[in-house]
Amino acid sequence: MRAVLDRIKQRKEEFAQIPLIQFMQDQSIDPRQRLAWAPCLAPFAMNFKDFNRQVLYQEPASSKIQQLLNEHSQEDGRHWVWFLQDLKLLGFDQMFSYTDMLRFLWGEETRKTRRLCIDLFGMCAFEENPLMKLVVVEALEATGNVALYETAQVAKALKEITHQHHPYFSASHYAVESGHIQAEMTHSEIEEFLEQIELTEADQRKAFLLVDRVFAAFTESMDEMLTFAQTHSYDQVLVTRKYQREKVAA
């Protein structure tokens, strides 16, 4: 498993350089604009609840790995509540009608993020080996560790403006995302357990493919969100900036 963890570390370092991360790091941009992509995350944030509860969680646990997956899914499957709270705090409740929201969630703006969700379900829903699910979770946790560190910096700057705590995007969420599966073990115990897992050559090849697929799908989703943030104002997310410029010019 050491080789798989090294692969995840390599992909994580590459993921930390994607354009959306750099966009969030740009302090010349209003922090509200740096989170203008937040509604685009909805398909993932809400599907993640079902992914944890209906795909990762299995009782009775048939192995130590499945037990860890169960513990992880019970914790990670609750974070969608924080996401909804943040959408409300960011003012998106006032911008969308119900039909507008449905059109948006199944529109072109979120196509790659919906595809990410399909890919994650496809990788795990019919996977009988819990070890492969664990590999997917480890890759997922690595992407979350990178992204949530950056959103925590943005949320800190945003709090100076709004004086509000944003539970999903803030440091409190990042604090529970260790970069590894979440279970009733310390960080060092988790790492030791993972490193001691032995994989066959076939399992290692499959694990490498899963890791690469997770990071590729997340990168495409993040690129889609960046495009949205660059073309939509945080206070009028249903209107493109091009349309706003044309309206002013008229």
C-alpha cells in the first residue's frame, strides 16, 4: 500500500497547483467572489451523503477495512448540513427560485461535477473488495485536504467582512479532514495501518488507476467551477458577466 500512498501524495501535490486553487489564493479578489463557485459544488456535496451511506457503509462489517469505511462514512456523511448552512450565509437562497435551482443543478454549469459523482459511484457501488473502496476514499480525502485548506483561508478573509462563521468552507471543516480515512484511530495509527496493507500486483495496478481517475475527475470538476467563478458575479450567479456588460452598454 506504500506505493499507492506515494501515488496519492504525488497526485495531491499536482492537484494543489490547479487553477481554482490559485484563484482562491488571489487576495486581490473579493473573498465572496473567490467562493462564487459554491453553488456548483452542490451535486457533489449532496451526493456525497448518499455515497457514504449507501455505497461505503455496509453492515455487518466483514473486515477491519470495512469497519474503518463504516466509521468514516458516518462522520463524512454529515458534512452536507454544513454546506447548506454556508449557501444560506452566502446569500444564495435569495438568488434562486426552485425551478431556477433545478435548471442550474442539471445544467451545463455543473455537468463535470455531476460526472464526478457518477464516476465515484461507478468506482465503488459494485466493488466487492473493500480495499479498493479504501483507495478511493484515500484519494478523495487528499483532494479534500487540499481544497478545504484553501477555502479556510478564504472563509477567514470573508469573516472579516461578514462577521459570520461558515462551517463548510472554514477552518473548522478543514480541521476534521486529516487527509486520511476518518476513523476512531489517531492519524499516526491510520498511517501505520495503511502502510502495512499488502497488495497483489493486480490490486496495485487497479489502485493506481482508481487514484488517477479520482484526481482527474476532481480536476475537471474544479476547472468547471473556476470557469463559473470567472464568468459570474457572486451576487448574481445566474447572470454571466458578459450579459451584465452588454446590459450596461445598452
